[in-house]
Amino acid sequence: MSDVSTLHISAWVAERLPETLLLTRFRVPVAMHDTLVQWCREKTNRQELPASVILSGLSEILGFFVPETAYMKLENDGTGEGGARLSLYYLHDRSADVELRTRIRTGINVWLGILYPVKAPEMRGAVAESALDDANWRLIEVPTGLAQHRGACALPADPTLFDALTAHAVDRLAGATLQYRSGITRTLVPHTPLSSPFNGIELVAFPPRVDRGGGTGIWSEVVTVSAANYPERPGLHLIAKPSIRNWGSIRRYDLDTDPSRSLDVFIPSADGNGDNTAYRHMSFAFRPKQVGENGERRVEAVWDCDREQRAFDLLRRLVGGGRLAGADLLNPVRGEEGMWVLPRLAPGNGDRNLAGGSGFAWPDREDMAVSLDAPLEAAGFVRAATMARLKGQMPVKGPFMKSDVSVPTRMKDAPDEEKKAWKDGEFARKEALRFSELRRVLRCTLDAVGNTDGALDLLIFAQRNGTKDLVRAHIATLLGTPDTDDGNSMRWADGLTLNIAVAPPGPLAEQLPYVDLTDDEKERLNQKQQIEVRKAKQKEAHEDAARQMAARIRGVRNGRTGVACAILEMHESLKERPRRDPFAMARRELAKQGCLPQVVLISDEVADEKYLASLKDWFRMLGVLPVFDDRLPMAPAAMTVIQRNEDMVGGGTQKAHAFPLAARVREGILECAIPEENGEPTWMPYAKAALRILSGDYGKFARNRQEENQAKFAAFFSAVLEQIDRHGAALVMAEMDQIAHRLPALQNGKLVFDELPIGNRIYRPADLPNTRVVRTLTEPRKLPSYYHGVDNKWPSGLFTWPGAERTAYGLKIKPPTVSVKSSFASMISRHLEPGSNNAADDVPRVSAQLDEMCVAFKQPADEAVEMLRMTHKLRNAHAQYDYGTRKPFPLHELRLLGGAVTFS
């Protein structure tokens, strides 16, 4: 296999743009917005309404009537009046386009008629007339020049340029041809953006293809175009991210927790000549629900904006006449009088065997990028330089890394049997040493959490026979064969003891109670009173269920205290009724009793690997250090922000909130900082932090960006950095995609190397002489796609753009979950010559994503490359996995703590 030394990047630099880009904007006026607010309050009986609720569904309707819209955006006008209002943007001067204004008015009228049919037509018409008023239209000249500043990233003089660049590029790419080396061509059809183009604008390769592999359905490529900037890179960039979209029949209804589906509609232009360049593309969000009585149940699609509306009836009404009459839109409609109506499929909705599989082959990535070069060059963009491999290694070793044995040179001529015997013996010796080292660091961790006798209780709440013996066998493979084992206690001569207790789970794995009102209560209470009484009774029933769970756990613990681990078997069918699912409550009650929980979902057949994975994860939850920290030049540390949306979970409601977290390695122990209510950090061993978060015992901050709330985040991060700095050289990893909105100094627009403003302070290297900060970015939407030119199925390593000294892009090594078939398919185009026997449309093409690492803060004598290598190598150092993760240790461990939130 050839080594990949360079990566070709699907990114283009804006180098030859005109001095300005011209946009035309229509903005919903204040009077219209106020009217919509009042109508929405009347309909929803809510006083506090975000603009997204007030204008829900309008973007979709306008996308149908005005598909040439460059993009839509909710924004304020700077005066403070009217709040966030909808703006529609168009390229070039469209201010005198009467036909355009008329279609906008029609779209608003149709939307109002659907959502507010009780309002008089003249009232709705008066609101829609705002589209014809000159006062609501404006020409905007966006300068394409860059700002002069000290920062690490190129910035436009006018922030609007990011959106304008994306719209400008999509306008030039619309109707462009994708040319594959086999001769197959496709036309790019843009999707009308229903929101800000920050995350990109999609272009679909049209027409879609019918699957020729093992799946059934329709698929096509999608190119998502967006504007971006990068540290140490001159100019603004345009990136084109390829993906596969699947369409097919909708056979099942969705649960409330499932994401909304989309109905993609491709409409030929009325004045088109019949070729694919005349098509426009928009989409409706819908949700399949189950209706009808037993024996006559069916799936019916409702519009996600207004679930009283059937989505397909709405579409037929918009299209008009008989163009879609009689069509079953739960199935793909192809070319009906030129129109395509395709229900989108996605794994998030439980869809399987997707046509087209997923991912892009290397040849197709290259063909796509080359096809985009010409139209983008005409628009003023030039392909970005290739990235080169960053040479060198940073050894990161730890007790979880399997022993590696190779035959020494002196034995190269020995018989094969002798070589094998030597390797087996040497491997056994090294593994014995590794097990001994792992038990030592486990003992150190147990001492740190208060289990100073070297003993750890493992509670197994089992429903299956043989679970205890299976767990004991896995423990021996992880820690080595115990010196004594009486079935209930496993002991090693170096002082480690595991006490195993087994009991049925009882209430821990039973459906939560559902409480209904009595007939008398339903008769004498009004609807509001019934809701309050039902809530109170349900809360009381859940509290009783929690008390029963706690009693079961205490009974199995039998008076023992200290940190313990627990495995809870729970049948997977409990997930089918989310509001009665005991998962969240059981984990919380186990944590309150000092048990780090691992839930194993069981069914008729359960893979043994589930139990092995659970046991590996309790190493992580205990905070067992996966690296030999004394062999690293700097101690690993990390900071992040956890944000939780309001959500219904079994046994209660999780309210929306946010909170920061930090981790550090100190004296061989992984510690975590949890915020108090005032923002001050409290450091504790990782296991103790996990128990507090699982129990809901931590400071919860608001989700808003008000000054008082932001000050609490700043107080936490300032204190954390200062406290980490006191204990010697440290490498602090912070993920931009999660932390930058709370720590603006890490945003691209505010990133200044070796200068870290937090709150009212500005930290420089002299203020934190032991600290280095590496900013990581793994959010895929702003990271470029790539391809290479050699026969390597899965390249890995660090790569840099020419001239970059503090920024690198990492490709992690292939995880074992990626099959050989999937990685091999990355070499096979989906667009082979007709009749080829190598076609494999339904086979996924899996590849690593480029992840950005940038040394934002370092000491004057430091070599940035050392920190980049260390960050990249720490992606392979985890107690839980034998392979790399996208986030390095201990940032990965902090994210898992954030996922442990159950109630608030």
C-alpha cells in the first residue's frame, strides 16, 4: 500500500472577485411582524414566542413560490424594533421586479390562509401587500475586500460577505455539469435555502439514480457549498462537501423523538426548454404518523409546521390541478409531468438498506472537484493548495495499549516453530507486565476516590442466566487471571479485589407507572385542572418508583459504601415507550447510591461484546488514566461546554441548560472540574464528577448570552486555567465548535495567537507560563473534503497547508467498526462504465474526516509541531476503546460526562 504524502483539498480561495457583490433584500416590516406575533399568540396561547415559531412554515411556502431566492435569514434591523424578522435575499438588482414581488405576496397569502383560515381574507391580504411596498426593499452592495487586523484568520470588511460569497458561488454552479471519468454526467440543481447559508447551500446531482445494488430506492450526490476561513490561511475559502442522499418509500411511522423527515420537490421551470438546467428544488419538513383503528391503521404524513395539515395534500394544493392527482406521495414520484416528489430517507429515522449506501469514493471525489473547478474559476475562485504530511512521531503509551511483539533480527533464520514459540512467550511476558501496570493504576484511582482498601464492588442486576460467569471471564481478559477467585471475589496478589454481587433488577428494569385520572376527576375538573392534577399524580408515582429503585440498590450493596460499578440488564423493548422508559431514572438512582452505571440492553440474542464494552467503559468512568503521564512532555487537560435542550425523559423533564467542564491529569489521576452555581470550579476525581452529573448535582447555567450568564462561564474558565497552570506544564485542549460561543477568543473572527481574553482579563504567555492551549475543531460542516492519488484505502496522520506553522489537520486511524468491504469500496466509483461487474452502489464508502488542530496559545520557546503531534496521538489514548476517537483524551472523556445528564 502506498503512503499518502499529500491531500487534494476540495476548497477554493476567493482571489479574483469583483469589488462588490450586489444583493437585493426584502424584509418583513415591523407592522406585519407585530400582526403575526398577535395572531400566533392567539393561536398558541403563548406570550413569549421566538421568531422561528411566529414564522414557522413561511420559508417552505416561499421556497415553493420563489425558488430563486438566494437565501433567507432571521435578523434584526439594528434599531431594536420588531425583534428578529425574516429577510429574503436575491442576487443582483431585483428591486424593480414586479413579478418577483407578486409571487412573494402570493406565497405569504397562501401561508396565512393555511395557518390562519379564520382571519378575514382582506386582513390576510393586507399583511401580504407588504411585499409590494418599496419601503421594504433595499439594494445592498457587499464589498469583497478583507479587513486589516491582528488575528490568525482572514476576515471580510463586511461580515455579509460570507453569505454573499456562498450565494454567488451557488448561482454560478447552478446548472453546471458533473463529469465522471466513465462519461456519466449529472446536472447540479440548487436547493432553495430556507435559512441562513452559514451551514451551506445544497446542490443535488440531477436526475437521481435508481439503485442498482442490493437496496431499493433512489439516490444521488449532494454538494453542500459554504464559505469559511482558516487559521494561517490568506483569503476566504469556499468549500464543497459531497454526500449521498437517499429517497424511497415511507413504510413506518416516526416516534416523537425522531427527527423530522423532508419531502424533496424538483420542479421544472415553466419557461424551461425541458433540460435539467431548468429545474428548481425545495423541500417540506413532514412527520409520518399512524392513524386509524386496529386492523385499518395506515401511515399518514403531516406537515411539521402545522400538524393539522396533511403534507401531501398541501403539496397538491400548491402544485395545483391534476399534476399529482392520485399519486401516492409516500412513495417516490418520478417525472410526473416533469415533477419529481421524493420522500427523503435517513438512518436517524430508522431507515435501513439505503440505496446508494453512504460516503464517497476517492475517484468520485476527484471527478467532482475537477468538475467544479471551471465554473468556480469563472466566479473568481481558485483551488486551494494541497496539504502535505507532517513528519515525525510523538510516542504516547498507556496501560490499555496491547503489547506489540516482533521477532528480533538475530532470529530471522530460525525455524518458524521456534519464532512462534518465542513470540508467544514474549507476548505473554509483556501482557503480564501490562496487566500488572493496569492493576497498579486502577489501585491508584481507587485510592483517589476513597476506596483505600483496594476493593471495588461490581453489582450485576441480571435477567439472564450466565451473566455473572460471562462478566468474570471478561474481567480476567482485561486485568489478568486473579490469584484467587471464589466466584464472588476476584483477588490479585498486588492488593486489588473485585467483589461481585448478583441480583435481579426488579424495579430498575420495569416500565415506569402511568397515571390517569378517575372518571370523577375527569367529570368535575376543567382541562387545565386535569393537566395539573395529572402532573402531580404522575410526579408522585415517579417519586415512588425512584424510592423502590433506591431500596433495591441499597439491598444489593448490603451496607457497603464507597464508589462501585454496576451492570444493569434492561430489555430493549422498554425504549419503545419513551415516557415509561426507566433508563434515565435507573441510572440516576444508581449514581445517587455511589454506583457508576452501565446499562446493557438485552433481547432474544445478546452479543457477549456488549458486556466487554461495558466493563471497558467502567475503566473510563472510574477515571483510570490511559496514558503514562510521566512520559509526556506536558500533562493533558481539556475544557468544554455542555449544552442540553429541554427534553422529556422517562420519569421527568430535562430543562434546557448549559454548564462548563474541565479536566486535568495531576499526579497520575484524572480530575474533573464541575461548576458551582456562581461559576467557581470544584475539582474532584473523574468518577466523583460522573456520579454528581448523573445525580443532577452540579451548577446549571442558562442557555442565553446575557452578560451575567457569560460572566459565570468566564469566571469558570479563568479559574480553571490558572489552577491548571500552577501544577506544571500542561496542554489544554478546547473544542471550538462547543466552547467558542462562551469563550469568544477561540472563534475564528477573534483568534489572536498567544493572547487569550477571558472576561475582563487578557492572558498572555507570561501570565500562564506553564500553559499551552490547542483549539480543536471536529464539526464537519466547516472542514474541507479531500482526496488522494494513490491506492491507499484509509490514509491517516497529520497534514498541513503550505506556510502553516501552528495549524494541522488530522486523519484518525481506521477503527475496527469499518469493514474491509467498506474501505475497499472507497476505491470503486459509483459511476462505472455501463455493464461493469464492479458496481456496488449499496456498499458504504467510509473514510476519515479532516479534523483541525490549532495551537492558539504557547510559550515563546515552544515548537508548535510538538503540541500538534501530541494532540493527534492522544486521540488513540482512551480506557474505553482500542482505537482512535475524533476528540483526544481527556476532551473525549468530558464529552461523555456531558452525555450522562439525565435530569435537571
